[in-house]
Amino acid sequence: KAGVTQTPRYLIKTRGQQVTLSCSPISGHRSVSWYQQTPGQGLQFLFEYFSETQRNKGNFPGRFSGRQFSNSRSEMNVSTLELGDSALYLCASSTYPTDTQYFGPGTRLTVL
Amino acid sequence: AQSVTQLGSHVSVSEGALVLLRCNYSSSVPPYLFWYVQYPNQGLQLLLKYTSAATLVKGINGFEAEFKKSETSFHLTKPSAHMSDAAEYFCAVSEETSGSRLTFGEGTQLTVNP
């Protein structure tokens, strides 16, 4: 069974731009979560989607948003990029929200 | 609120020596506990998971962890380190009521010396 896939793997943007990251979960998984990983803050939870509904949201500004489609694929969007948004963004999927999560390889975002 | 503390941001062992990575958690309800490993430029790979079925949990690659409620600990061990174990290790906690939300520790970078 294919794992979680994330596209693109690497992205370079400039301050003020917006960016959209994509995540395709493992087949049959309906829950998708997003995490931000930075050297300073570590791994932080962004949000969780299940059956196209946002169930949980971390402590991030409104510039960070996401959505989930009927096929369980998910996207996250960051508007008005700041230098501090440079990070590895990880997506994880599970069958249900309380089940074990499996992570994708991440998207490395660099904001210049 | 749940939280995780990993003692030691860097641990160095010799090949063949015991690996011990420490994790203490805080949770108001019975927790789910996890250990993940991250190799450079990769995502997180699940090593093992505790869900109250047994206090000693065996994972992949020879790793195991023991849940000790009285000590609120979930330390990760491996009897004999291999060079390929060099990576960053993360302890994480979640609760039934928090859905898939994982709270991670700061991570421990494991170095294995030949």
C-alpha cells in the first residue's frame, strides 16, 4: 500500500506570497493532520481533518488554513508568508482520528 | 493539557551499547504514547505505540519501551545500538479526547560511534 505523499517536496517563496501544500493520505485513511517542524519550536500541530470537517486546530494565526476533499486528500494554505514560516510541513494520515498516524516525507518551505 | 519532556537533546553511544532515550509525559487522562524516528530529510516513522494493552511495548528495529504510570515515563530502549540507529527520536502523547492531535517532545538526537 502506498504511503502518505506530499507535494511539492521543496518550495521557495518570498515574503508576502501565499503557498498551497498538498497531501494524499494512505488509501482508506479518512483523517489527515498537519504539523509544522522548525528548529526553534519543534513539531507543532496545525490542524486535523476528518471526513472533510476540521475537527481540531492548533495555535496558529488565521493565515494558516486547510481543507479536505471528498477523496480525503488535503491541502493547507499559508497566506502573506513571513520569514518565520520557513519550516518542514508534515502531513499524517490515519483511518480514524484516534488511530495511529502515518507521516509523509514533508514539504520543505523556504521563505526569502 | 498534555505535554512531553525528553531528557537529553543529544545522546551518544558506542555501537553495540545499550540505547536509552528518556521520555516523561503529562496527561490528565490515560494517554496514548508513541515513539517516532526521523532520519535526515525524511518524515517521521512510527517505532512503537502504547495504548494500555501491555506496559512493555515492542516496536520495530529491536526497540521497546516500558510504560510506567507511577513515574509518568515511557523510556525507549534497545539492547545493542547499530550505526543505522543514528537519527532523531521523538516521543509523543495523545488523548482519546484530542483526536489525532499529537503533542511531541523536543526530540533526542542519537549518535552511534563506531
